[in-house]
Amino acid sequence: MVGPQAGDPQGTAVSETPFPRLPAFSDDERVARARAAFDRLANRRTCRAFTDAPVPREVIEYAIRAAGTAPSGANHQPWHFTAISSPAIKRAIREAAEAEEREFYAGRASDEWLEALAPLGTDPDKPVLETAPWLIVCFAQRKGGIAEDGATGNYYVTESVGIACGLLLATLHEAGLATLTHTPSPMGFLRDICGRPAHEKPLMIVVAGHPDPRATVTDHALRKKDIAVIANWL
């Protein structure tokens, strides 16, 4: 159906397609499925030790495809994902990230920030960036739009890319992979190493692969706020 939409001051013709048909679950089935999804995601943990066991490129491709289904401001889809398996490029990213991390821990971070990180046992050394089979660098595009002509501004960029990264992590977890989100600051070196344009801002590195059998999770990381704390009902 094509026609002017209510509330559109310019009467712009909008092409439409029917909303996809959703399964006709009973309320009990919806609760069960929501609970099952929660149970799976509640088992997701940040991993800080990976093996170098390979992961098929197709797994990463489908995870990125899933991320690309995220809602976004004006449907401009302001994201780009660079998937890296090259040992040389992973090594370059590790070296650059560790250089920034050393400055961070040596004085760039406030005492309060370092105190907050202490229970997680993090430090400037990031061997996982080289060991894990895949790094996915997530970029936020300040401009470009869906036409990809680079001339159009984008909207709600950080929010849109954040949702896409959440879907990326959830899909990788569903595929049975461990992940780590790494955010060295500043991250401009990622744009240079990945050959991305100046209007793209790197937001995070998602490390993906198989957990090392000796990997552990700190007790601090297992603490999650109760729903009574993170939600209220009006």
C-alpha cells in the first residue's frame, strides 16, 4: 500500500508491507518462552580467556546479520562491523590497545574508576585480542544513512548501535560462543587499523570464540541487580 500518512505534513508517499505474522502462543506459552530466553541469557558471562580453536566465518556472519536487524533512528542503520580473523591484524590491535590500557591504568583513569575495576581483576594485558579466533569491531556512523552516500546525517546513533551490539552478543551466545566486550579509550586506532572513514566512531571490540577450559569468572561479575532494583511497575 502506498499513500500519504496521517500526521505527515508533506503528504509523502510511504511504501508499506504487512506486519509479519507472529505465532499465536497462549499466555502460558509466552511466559515459558520468555523464561527460557532469560535462562539462556542469564548464563552469558564475559570471558577473559579464550582458546585459538577456529569458529566458522558463517557463524560470525549470521551474528552480524542479526545485529543488522536492530531498530535504528530513521532506519538509517548507522553501524558497521569489521570482523577480523587475520593474526597480523589482531596482533596490531592488541599492541595498540595495550598501549592505551597502560596509560589508562598508569594515570588516565581516576582512583574511583580503578577501585571499581579492582574486583574484576583486569589489567593492561589483553592477550585475548590475539588468541581468540575472531574480533568484531563495532563502528557508529555519524552520517551516511541507508543510502550510504555519506551525505545524510544519522540520528540516535549511540542508542541504535548499542541495541545492535546487544543483538550481536545474544546471537553469539545462542551459537554457543563466549564473548568479551573491550573498550580501550581512546579507540581511534581501530578506525586506522580497520581502514574505516573519519565519520565512523569505534564503540567497542567484541571478542568471540571458545572459552579456555581454565577460564574463570570473578564472584563480583556474578552479582546482578534484582528485578526489584532495575524495574518498577506503574
